[in-house]
Amino acid sequence: MSLSFLRTIVIYFSIILVNMTLLNLINPADAAVLISEVVADPASDWDADGEISSRGDEWVEIVNSGPGGVDLADYYLRDALGDDPQICFSGLLLVGETAVFFGSDAVAWQLEQGLSSTGLSLNNAGDMLELYHGHPLDVDAVLVDALIYPDHAGVDDRSLARFLPENEWVLCDGLNPYGGTQEPAGTGCSPTPGESNVCEGLVPSESRSWGEVKTDYR
Ligand SMILES: [Ca+2]
Ligand SMILES: [Ca+2]
Ligand SMILES: [Ca+2]
């Protein structure tokens, strides 16, 4: 992991902790919607528009882990170090449901808003994402989830996926196997855009180091 990325992580966690302190934190009802899976470096036509695009085919999946349905109309995803959000989600997410949003969805929303059409802006070298209830530039917006993914998850069609109920982040490298030593390790599981994160035969790890790191900052 590069020094600049480590420095960015430290800055990011500082921002999160300050936000949490200032906002006196998270309403449990808001915590129902979580980031559940990310593909930062698409090598497939994930949005099925007929072409493979590094911008249009990135995707982020969210899941409703709470006890009731959630209207996504006021949920925003933002690159952690940006100002404007990348997308405002839409639709109704029922209990336990997942929904996937592609870079092309983000571009469409950005064009509607008169923003630069950068798409989801998922950095292949690792990145940080924030999920807000309320526009992130509004003072009463609530940070409901955040994700940092490492660089080895941002390589051709690998996803990082949250497996519930263990709340463990799993590298889904079935389309592009990872044999390195970074955490989380390769699993052979395949990305599952818009579907619950499951993988036959996967046993939750004992170490859960990546999940524990995440939990420390939520
Ligand atoms: Ca990317
Ligand atoms: Ca495409
Ligand atoms: Ca999924």
C-alpha cells in the first residue's frame, strides 16, 4: 500500500470521526441502508449498454439490512474527498433487498443536476466512499456508511462485497483470481450485482481483519 494512500486513509478517518462527533451520530433507522458491493475497475459490460466502459460499467451495490422498506430518494453516494455527490439513488428498497447502480446511472444523474459527468469515480488504486442520508453538503445530512477498498480489489472485474450477517468484506475474484498476500484474500467467489452476496462453500474467516478495521470506524 502506498504512502499517499495510507495518508489519505488517515485523513479520511479523521473526517469520519469529526463528522460523527459533530453530528452526534447515526440514527439507527438511517443505518439500515449499507454499501454492499463495489466494482471499481470493470472489464465487462456490466450495465449492458453494448460497450465496456471504465466509467459507465463501474458499479456500487447497496443493501437494506433494516426492518422496513426504505425510499432511496434522499440517499447519496460520494467520493470521500469530494464536494458534490456522485449520485442520488432512487427507488424503494424492501427489507433484505439489494440494488445496483452503475457509472452510467451516475452520469445520467450528474447531467440532470448540471454536474460534471464523472460517473462514480471509483479509483482503481483504492478509494473511499461515503453513503449519506441527505445531501452531503447539507448540515443535517447523516453519514450512514463508508467503505474503503484496497488497491487489489480495484483490478479488472474484482468486487469487494459485504457478507451478512457476519459483516465481513470478501474479495470476489472469481473472474480475475488474486493470489497475493493482501487482505482480504482471494476467494474464487463471483461478483453479484443487484443480488445478495452469497458464495457457495465460503467459510467466514477467523481473522476478519478487514471487517474489524471497518467496524472500528463505524
Ligand atoms: Ca475505476
Ligand atoms: Ca457498458
Ligand atoms: Ca451483490
